[in-house]
Amino acid sequence: MQKINHNNWIKGKSYQKRILIEELKEKINIIEDVIVVPKGEIPCHSHDFTDELFYIINNSAIMIVNNEEFEVNPGDMIYVSKNENHGFRNESDKEFKMIVFKINFQKGDSLLS
């Protein structure tokens, strides 16, 4: 297992994330701590190789999967298969937080739409 500096946040336009665990027996390769700022979003995208499991920590958001929108809430866990188009939209005035488990992740495997 590779040692990761867990204090390094990766900043997007309206969200931030940090890697919590990387390379776990070649199944779950990365676990990320993700924060979407108020009124922010993670644009819809897909992956050629990576499946993802999202665990919602706090506040609600709109999740989009294959053009279908639904609300996700704390305690929800959502699985998205590779090649499924998905994203999040935080419509609230509070940060939206989740943990993302990436399965069979390969570097550069994100196709933003």
C-alpha cells in the first residue's frame, strides 16, 4: 500500500476531494473524501474501467445517472457501474459531503461530458 498525505485536497471548480486510501488488494483502488460547495456540482462524466460506490455523509444533493435525477441523503449508498454517465449538483447553501470508493480505478479514467 502506498502512503498518502491525507491533508492534500484536490480542488475542482466547485468541489474538493482528497484520497483516503489507495490500492486495496486491486479491487477498491482509491477511497476519496469529497466535498461539493454550496450551489456547486461535479459535472456529469463516465469511466471506461472504474465502478464507483458513493456513501453520502451529510446534507442532500441531486445525483444524475444516465440523465435521470434523484435526491441523495445522508446514509444513502449508490453504486454506479463503469460507462454510466453520472454527476452531482448541490442546490443547498451547505457543503455536501460523501465518501467515494473507486473499484478497478485506472489513472486518467474520467470522461467529462
